[in-house]
Amino acid sequence: MNQVVGSHDLLLVTLDTLRHDVAAELAAAGRIPNLARHLPGGRWAEYHAPGSFTYASHQAMFAGFLPTPAAPGPHRRLFAARFAGSETTAEGTYVFDTPDLVSGLAVAGYHTVCIGGVGFFNKQGPLGSVLPGLFAESHWEPEFGVASPTSFEAQVARAEEVVDRLPPERRLFLFVNVSALHQPNWFHLPGATREAGDSRATHAAALEYVDRHIGRLFAAARGRGRPCFAIVCSDHGTAYGEDGHTGHRIGHPVVWTVPYTHFFLKAR
């Protein structure tokens, strides 16, 4: 990462609430082709989330603690704050001397941009302002939120606007929190109703919706004349009745187990 930071733009996309099992099934069935073409062997890596709900998980990720492989470690981190005794900071880790990755990248010359999705990014109160407040530029509109059936399209359009007006010589760290997977998501499945509510099937339909539009986001990220390093992952999963559980902020495998990938986007 010490060779990437400074020479590449950076893109972090969190598919908020996406479960690993649903993501893996859709990739295997060919239902998310735009995402699958960036997955090694067409498969998501199985990782563990650093938190069981959005706020906790993103606080950890912005401190350099991304999801970790669901296998015995220790696992070398891509980014880390300088911290004595860290066992996961290795030779290739990009180490920053600030409290969080966002400000660390700003010190390194990056323009940092947040395009929020779920309520912890809505800037409508002190709590919803903490995470977007880390960034030099942050965006949230009701059209980006969980209640909008076209949330991701609106977020991508805003990302395109950001990219278009940023001087090409300025490096960019773009973060997008995708809200479409989060409840309510019933409206992404034809024939589903508000009364019936969300389900594993509507969760899957929401991921298909995201896949239909994510190519535009990748095109914007690679269209600035320099390569881009992209991370696409979930921050946590959610339960749809497993062992009697519904939702997240619980210690259940469907919450802790998330899909992850990272890859390079060539300059266009």
C-alpha cells in the first residue's frame, strides 16, 4: 500500500448490511455480473466484520481496521495508525500519523469525499455528523437514504459530479456508503409488498439493483487519468429470522460474516 497511496486514487464502497451468503450465491448464479468481474475467480472472499452495526464498523474501518479474513491470523492490514505493539502492521502496510485513515490521507494530499447512505451519515444531528465529519467534503440527501428505491442511482450521480469537478491533478479518496441493502428493501423485488416486509429474497434483489448501476461508479473512479485502488465490502450482515433473530447489532454468524474484495481499476 505504500506504493499505492500517493500514486493511485482510492475508492472505498461499503455495501451496508450485505450478508456474505447472499452475495456468494448471487455471484455463483451469475446474477451480479458487474461486481463478479472484479472478484478473483468470480467469488467473494469470506471475511469477518469489525463491528455488528454501521457506526461501530465504520469507526473501526476508518481507524484502519477493515474486515479480516475468516481464517486464523494474524492478518496484515492495508492501513494502520502508528501504534506501538501492533501485530497486524507489516512492511506493506500504509501507516498514518493521525487518528483516522481519512485525515491521514488528507495529510498525504488526498481530497476526501463521503457520499453517505444510511442514517449514521445523514448529518441531521450530532451522531449522524460524526462519520461524515471526518471528510473534507460530505454529501447526503433523502434520495440517498434507505427509504429511496433509487438510492444508489442518486449516489452514483453525485459521485460522477464530484469526479467531474475535481482537478485531475488532485488525488481523490472517495467513500460511498450504499444504503440499498439495508431495510427497508422490499421494494427492490417485483411483487413484494410493504406488508410482507423484507426477506432474504428482497435483500438479494437489492444487491442485483446495486450491481446494475455500480459499473458507472467504477467508470467514474477510473476516468480521472490515474489508476484507482478499490475496496468493496460489507460493514456487517443482517438476520432474517435465523435462530429467531431479525436485524443486526447482534453476535450471529450472518451478521459477522461479510463479503470482501479489493482490486485495481486501470486509468481510462
